[in-house]
Amino acid sequence: MSTTQVPQDADELRAAVRERYAEAARAAARPADAATGCCAPVCCGDAGPGAAGTAQVGGGKDAITRDLYDDEAAQTSQAALAASLGCGNPTALADLRPGEDVLDLGSGGGLDVLLSARRVSPGGTAYGVDMTPEMLDLARRNQVEAGVQNARFLLGTIEAVPLPDASVDVVISNCVINLAADKDAVLAEAARLLRPGGRFAVSDVVLLKPLPEAATQLMQLWTGCIAGALRDTDYVARLTAAGFVDAGVEVTRTYSRQDVLDLAATLPADLLPAGDEAEQLLDALDGAVASAFVRAVRP
């Protein structure tokens, strides 16, 4: 197996994730080579020309990214859909209403922000925060092409969003919180930003049982949504500790051994174990990883 290791600190992890998202944005800007997949162009799906050329509903073809959106997404922005790196559809989860203000943590190419902006109009604003300048540039181009006026894209991290306290009614996110090194800081920031009674409604990858140590040592898996994911029960506990109430995790898709094998096929071969070690890793990952809706309320 490769000796590539999980980053040792938050800055190192953030830099690795930023580079992956920057590459995804650069690829999405090339019409014949749009990147799709859950959290990185290499690790989570088919990023070939067919995925981009068809502007496939859901963005990707792999187990995590397929069939996430209906035709509304394609009608909003084909380019934003092609660059979608999510594992769910938080805009459907959040039940957004006209006049509300919503924030997308890790907004990427802007698809969920643009969908949210239309749902909170008139009177509401959809904000997106992202730490990758290339993604912000892509999102702003997609906003212009979609003709959406009530969206704002901000440069920042999901641990330190450049908005004042109690500035939004809803916080959404799509397969991003699992990438954060300090998830407690992210959840505390979400609580700070929400108004009383505000809703936390994110799509994320979660673990349903402990992850094998071998998987946590794969940098590619970490930046590809899996190794950084929380246990479902741990997610609820951390939300409660951050001050939220009514926290819950609703599993929407559990990934089978074959799903994991399909994802592994997109990784460089030298990062993966072989022989019996590979079989044991696949057995352990079978049914361990899921996409889920994660909900909570700020009192």
C-alpha cells in the first residue's frame, strides 16, 4: 500500500481539500472535461466527457452522486449541475420558503445556492461560502448564466464564515462537513449563524459502523468523503453539544461492497492494498458508508 498518510493538522487537510476542489473547478470549466463526483474529481466518480456532455441529472454516475436532482437543477444551470460534487440534495431537505435567508457551507460550483435562491425569492437571499477561489469564480459565472439575482458567494472557510451572528434562517451543506478536520468548530459556527428557530439541514456522508484503520490512512479516501465521515450517532451527539435540538440522521443510501469497489476503481492503483488485505477492507466497508440527511434546530 502507498505510504500516503492522512494530514496531521487542519491546515494540511484544508490545503489538500482545497487543491482537489480547485482541480474540480478547473475541469468543470473545460466543457469536454467536466469533473463530477462526490468530493473530488478522482475519487468519487466518472469524470469523463460523457458525464459533462449529457449534464446528467444528479451530476455523477457513481454510487454517491447519481440521481440526486430532478430536472429543476438542469434548468437552473447545466454548468453548475455538471460541477456538482455532492452526495445529496439539501435544497429538497430544507423545505425553503420565500423570504428566508439560507447559507450553503462549501458551496462549490453554486448549484445548491442557485436552487435555494429561487426558492427563497422574493425577499430572501442565498449565500454560499467556499475556500477555493476557483470554485467561487465558477459559481459566479454560473449565477450570471442562470440569471439569479439574490445569491451571494463569499470567500471563507466553513469554520469561519464572513457573516454576522444570527444572519440566516437555514444552513445547508452537501458532502462537505465530513471533509472538515474540526467538525465541532463547523457545527458551532452553524449555530452562531442561525437565528433562533433556524434549521440545520445538510446532506453528508456518514459511517454506520467503525471504519477500518487502513481506510483512514488513505489520503485519497479522506479527500473523497469516506475516511473523514462521522458515525451517525456521533453526528447527533456533536450537534447536541453545539446547542442544537431535535438532531437526527436519516440514511438515504447505504453503499454496498460493489459500490465501494466501483469507487476504489477510480483511485490510483498504488494507493490501494492488494490480495487478502484488499478483500478484508472491502468486507469491512460493505454497508459501513452511507449518504444521509442530517437535521437539527437551533433553539
